[in-house]
Amino acid sequence: MPFLDWVNKNQAKETTREVPYHLLKQESVHGDISGANADNLLIQGDNLLALKALIPFYAGRVKCIFIDPPYNTQSAFEHYDDKLEHSQWLSMMYPRLVLLRELLAENGSIWLSIDDREAHYLKVLMDEVFGRQNFLTSFIWKKSYGGGAKAKWVVGLHEHVLCYTKRLELFPEMWLPPDPEAAKKYYKFSDAKHATRGPYRLQPLATTSMDARPNLRYAIMHPDGHEIWPDKQWQWSQERVVSAQANGEIVIAEKKGKFSVSYKQYLRDPDGDERRRKPYSIIEGHYTQHGTYESMELFGLENKFSFPKPEGLINTILEACTEAGDLILDSFLGSGTTAAVAHKMNRRYIGIEMGDHARTHCLPRLQKVIEGEQGGISTNVEWRGGGGFRFCTLGDPTFDTDGRISAKVKFASLAAYVWHCENGEPGHQVFDMPLLGIQNGVAYYLLYNGALGDRHPASGNVLTHAVLQAINEIFPHAGPKVVYGEMSRLGASRLAAEGITFKQIPYDVKMR
């Protein structure tokens, strides 16, 4: 597979490994953050640092990522410096994509909005980071419905939305809700099943494709005894056709001595649920102008955001690949559209924005969502308000340049880093005791900030005979143990006898 090369690519790769961990500092709470709402985060700060800060807690948990990064258009937008030299743009994107991949769930997907200037370079870059085999498609978003009188050469009507999965073989089918106009347009016939299945339309059973499946070429019996053979093959197996004929779901018509065979495609499935539809590779109906109008309604003409994505576009994406309760991430949050839509759709979300408009646009927008604002997709999803989120900023680094742990790091934060360091997984559990958890038969313990109580020396942060006795009594484990602490006063023979591997903090707390 070919790789993209550019000036300072090696430094961009090193950046990924050298990004320091930072603490998240909670600034304020808005609305109800109980239950799943506790994961709803609005973070102000450099998204590279913020993404690294999220890794120990959310690695592999994000179901869908949508990002709308600067397009490198060689123009200065009001809220962004969008004028980056090409290699700088690639160096900016590379480490962020690597961290985003680590946060993405194994069955998750990432969607990237981009225009022609960088789309093809971004595609090759994504092939390298996410794997070419995990590319789903490049959606064409029709962003404008016409105009363009000022265009010098071509009227630009579209942008790209690149879609990759973490592991394509695990990615579920994508569906959109039923088309509200479908019944009027297509489903015009009725039969005795109308009460449960609704109206139906006729679809040809024969297909012009031939995929070397001999069981799809057979004769269908006409009621008068004629055998009807397809030109190529049927779409269904013979057993399925026989069953459908018995249920009155096959229609045979004759015109000028030629037979046609159709099946009834009902509006609803046998359980009564209306037929959903597949997403098209061209996304229409959600125009940039809509996003601009939404921004004007939210912030006024003077404070509107430049070229915001419309809520309808994000709604279509999230409908296709997520379900209620899934976690959504946008690390280039802009005016807050992704977070607002996720909130209205009952998805959990994390939004990251670096600029002042994290406070001037994103924060008030999400507050209005909680209050029940009726712009954007609110009517379609029957949004009435509620929920909540936490507003955070980036705090101190977890480790200083010498590897020492910041005095501001609390037990739960360090425990999450240790757990992730050892297992490569986020900590789903609540870290409030020395036993962090058991993985593959190994128990992991952390002695820090006096978590075991006041057991001198240093309030139980040192592994002594007394501390070991307390561990064995309070948190017993028959198998091997890994114990993190500031120091061990047990000899090598005693550690071996107890099945303990001791690791000293901060030196053995490795940054992944």
C-alpha cells in the first residue's frame, strides 16, 4: 500500500507518543448529569491534549466520531486560522487521527468532512492510520442547491464526508428511519394484510445479474401449469418463493405472451415495524445555508458562526451508525452542532473546542438545548429539553518533564492511567479502593494517596508487611498480583512467595 510522505512526517509521528497526559478540570455543571449524562462533556482546550487526556477513560468506547477540521483553504476564517501550509496541515492531522483511532470502538466509525483541497491527501492519510481495508465510502454532501453567479469557473455544490470503520468486519449494517414520503410515492397497493403490513409495492423477482448460484435458476409454476424461467436468475431461493406463493405474496402477470414475476414489498415487516432505508452515498437536503440560518437564530446576525454544518447533516450520520445511548465524539466542535444534535438524539457526547467560542457559542448553545430550544432537528426528533453536561478545561499535566506525578493528581485519575497502562483498556469501574480490578487472572493494586487508610509509613503508600497483610485480608486474591506503590520494603523472596510483581510510582507508570 502506498504511503503519503511530507516534510516533518517523522516529527508528526513522534508527536503522537510525546503528547503529555493532562487532567480535566471541571469548571461548571449544566442541567442533570446523573446516569449516562455524566459522560456528556464540553471541553475547552487544544484537542490534541484533550484527546490524550481522554484515552485512559474512554479508549475503545466511542461509537461514532464526526470531525469537521480546518479545510486549509488559504483563507482566514473568523474563528479559525485556516491558512496552514500543506505539510503543516498534514502534521496537524496525523497525531490527532492516531489518538481518535485509539478512542474509537471496535465496531465504531469515523466521519470526516473535507473539501477538494485536502480530500485526496486525507484519504491516503486515513488509509495509513485506519487501514485501507476499513474504508467504507466517500459520501458526497450536496452542500448547496444552486446559485454560484460569482464563481469564476465551476459552481461548487459539494464537499466530501470520508467514512472509515475501526474494523469493517465488525461494523453493523447502516439504516436510516423510514422515508415519510415513501408510502405516498411507491406503496400504492393493498391486500388482506394491510392492517399489519400496510400497503405494498411490486418489485421484480428476476434479476439481470448472474453470480454463479445455480439454486437461483429454476422454474416458477404459473397457476395454470406453465413453467416460468428467468432470463438470468431469480433473487430468491426456490424454497422462499414457494413459501411466498403460499402466502399470496407473489404476483405473476402476462403481457403479449410474456410472463413477469413480482413480489410484494410491504411498507411494514411482519412485526409491524415500518421498512427502514439504506443511506445513499450522496447526501442531499441538508444545505450549508440551513446551518447558517440555524446559527443566526441561536447567536444573532452579528455573532453567527461561519459556515456551520446544519443539524440535519449530523442527524443523518448519527441515525445511520448509532443508537440511543452510544457515545459520540467531535474534537473540532466549532459552534457545537454535533454535541447539540447528539444531545437531542439521546446520545452521549464529548465535544472539544480550542477557541473562545467554546464559551461564546458551544456553552450557551448546549444550555439552550437543555432548555428545549426548537431550532434545527428539534421538531423532527420531538425534542422537549432536559439532560445535562459538564464543562471542563485542561488542567495540569499528570506527569512533569522528569516523570514525577503532579501533586494535584487524585487516586481515581492515577488508577485509570495505571489500569490503561497495564491492560490497554479504559477503566469502566469506579476507582475508589486499592484493588483496581482483575484481568486474565492477575489482580492489580495501587497504593497512592492513602487509599488503604493510615497505615504508616507514608499513609500506606509503601508496601510493608502490615500493608500486605491488610491487602490479603481486605482484598484477597489467590493468583498473581501487580502492586504499584512508592516503595516496597519486602524482600525479593517474600514478593515471589506472595506472587507479587512490584512496580514503583512514578517510574513504572508508563505513558502509552
